[in-house]
Amino acid sequence: MSMSAYVQTLQRSAEAERARHEDAREEKARAAAQAARQRLIPLDVRLAKLLAEIPFEVQGEGLSLETIRRRLRGVGGRGAQAGQVADALRRMSYTRSRCWRGGRQRASTGAFSALWYPPSRTVQA
């Protein structure tokens, strides 16, 4: 291989690498813009969309506020505020059931747990 052929190969390789980096940079910018737009959507709308993605059978077993909170992006990319999510769930007629002791709702750590149930499910105490 001659020197000029080698240089041309390096140049083509460098151009391809630059194109890959530019594509990755553009994709990252698109994802950041999408995340920013998502945060501007009201919490109630984002929560309703999230709950629509969760099968009703799973919702019937109870949803952890912490799990829901983490899946909803809040300001700055962090999870949404727990109090705001709880208020939004109440507006959607979800009910919270607390479990202070053992039982099937008890968390794996053995600590207090509270689960949120959809409006059509009645919680038996």
C-alpha cells in the first residue's frame, strides 16, 4: 500500500468517525429537547399517560408511590415530587392503603408500606 493510499484511508476513516460523533451529538440534543418538552406537560397528564401503560391487573395489586414518582420526570430531570404525585393520584380517585405490620403488602425490607389502588378496586382492611 502506498503512502497516499494509506493517507486517503485514514482521511475516510476520520470522516466516518466525525459523522458518527455528529449523529450521536444530534441524537443527544433531540433526546434532551424531548425530555424538556415532557417536563412542561402537566403532571396530571403525564401521570394519566403512565397509568394507561400499566396493565390494570398490575394496578389492582397496588402501586408504590416511589415507583410512580421515579418514572415521572420532574423539574431538572429528577423524579416528580411525592406530594404532588399523591395529590394527582387522589384527583384521579386512587386510594392509598397503608400496611404498618406484616402481610402481603409488607415491603421486602420489613418496613412500612403504602400502596395506591385504582378507583374501581375496594381495599379490604
